[in-house]
Amino acid sequence: MTKRKKAFRIIICILLGLFILCSAFFDALFILHIDRNFLGEWCGVSVAGVDVTRSNKDDILGDGTVSYNKAYNTLTLNNAVIEADCSVIQSLNDLRIMLVGENRLVCKDGDSLFGICVANGDIYKDLLIQGEGSLTIEFQNVTTNMQGILADNLTISSDVTVTTTDCENIVNGIVCGSSLLVFNKANVTVNNGAGKYSAAVRVRSNALFEEGTAMNVSVAPGSIETCKGVSINGDLILGKNTSLHVSINDEIARIGECVRVTGLMEVDSGSTVTASAKKDHAVACYGTIVMNEAAVVSATTDGECADIFCSGAVINDKAVVNAEIKALGGVHSEY
């Protein structure tokens, strides 16, 4: 081997070594970049337009009221009062909200806003609201669309109040892409404004209220197309000693539905239901209504429709029913 060839091979080896070192260096930078973006910087959660990151997660708004634990996907509100001209809480992933003290979210001065939106594009995510505290969601000066809480499976174990105002198009207090579960003696109140389409509570699957919980719903007049109080596209189960109170003013609406259930509606022992509408049925159940012992159901409508319309009704002889019932399959007594 000549000296020239030997020197050439040495140079090639040195260049190859430098190339490998450079490749390793840039690979490390790429991995760090992936780490920064996918393990860390943005957590997929925003509060009042502020993205939650590793650097601000312990005090997101700088006032000690909002923090985030990424390991448990938990956003803690500690006596927080948050006013924003955007959607207040947004998450691309499943989210748990822990409530400490009294908390208030205010959406104002916007076009289409959410109080809490848990969704990645058109894919809704699950939301759990819990803790010893309470949560109030309000809207001010929102022009086109407003929705208080939007999630897939929504679970509530704390007191929650949603108040919307009149709007040009869509007004929804609570929207569940799948199910709604209320437990731990929580009280849920929805005061819904009017729009072209309004629904105080819309659940696209089943709704379950466990023992001792309550829901109070009212819908203001003014919805010209669809005015709904509680709409359940599945079964509605009211556990023992629960209460459901719904009133709507659907006088000028094309479609008015106070309580609408497409599946079974069961009212367990000691529970009360009151529903009042201006035009359509106060309760429309396209499955069977079951009223167990000591249940009390009162329904009224000012229109020509029956107070309660259902496919069939099974009523315990110790239940109290203050309503005119139209049951296609008849009313059956249970002893």
C-alpha cells in the first residue's frame, strides 16, 4: 500500500467518524425536540387563553388559583374567578377538574365561546368535575354560539351552576357526546338563555342521577326553532331521593321539549319530578316510564298536548302522579 493510499484511507476514516458524530449530535437534538413538545412544553390544556406548560403548571394564571397535574390530567381550581374573552377551559385530552372553594368562570365579549370544552376537533373527551368546592359558569355579551360544558362522558360530583344568556344561534348549557353521571349528592343547575336552537341539557346516550342528587333546569322564552329543557337520547335513571325540576317557555318555538327521553325513564323511591311547558308535552318518553314506590311526578302543559306522553307507564300504587298521561301501551299498576 502506498503512502498516498494510506493517507487517503485515514482521511476517509476521520471524515466518516465526524459524520457519525454529527449524525448522533443532530439525532440527540431531534430527540430533545420531541421530548420538549410531546413530553412537556404544552400539556394540551388552556385556561383563559393561557397554554399550560411545565413551567407554569403550578400557577397557571400567576395568582395562585389554578394549577395542573399532568400525571393525573387534573386541573385544580382554588377559589378561582376567571374572566376571559375566549373559551375559559379547553383540553384536547380527558380532564379532571378538582374544585376547592367557590369558583367562577365568565365567558364574555366573544362570538362562539365555551365555558369548558373537552374535545380534540370533533372527538369529544371525558370530563370529571369533583371536589368539596363548587363551580359557576356564566356568559356575558356572547353573540352567536355559547355552550357551558361540552364533553363526551361527563361525571359531576360537585355543585355546578351554568347560566347562559340569549344568543343569535345555539345556546346549550350542558352537552354530552355520550353519557351523564351525577353522584355524591351533587346539585346541578342550568339556567339557559334563548337562541335559534337551545337546549339546557343534551345527552346523546344515558343519564344517571345517583341517590340524593338534584338537577334544576329552566329555559327562557325566545327560541324560535327548537327549545329544549332536558333531552336524553337513551335511558334516564333517577335514583332514590333524587329530584329533577324542569321548566321551559316554548310558546313561540317550532319544537318545544321540556323533558325528552328516547329510552326508559325510571323514577325511583322517594324521588320527585316536576316539569312544565307552555305548548308541547311536559314529559315525552318514547320508551316506558316506571314510577316506583313513593315517587312523585307532576307535569303540566298549557297547550293541547297531554302532560305526559309515553309508550307505556308502570306506576306503583304508592306513587303520586299529578298529570294527564297518554300512554300508547296503556298504564299498568304495580303493587
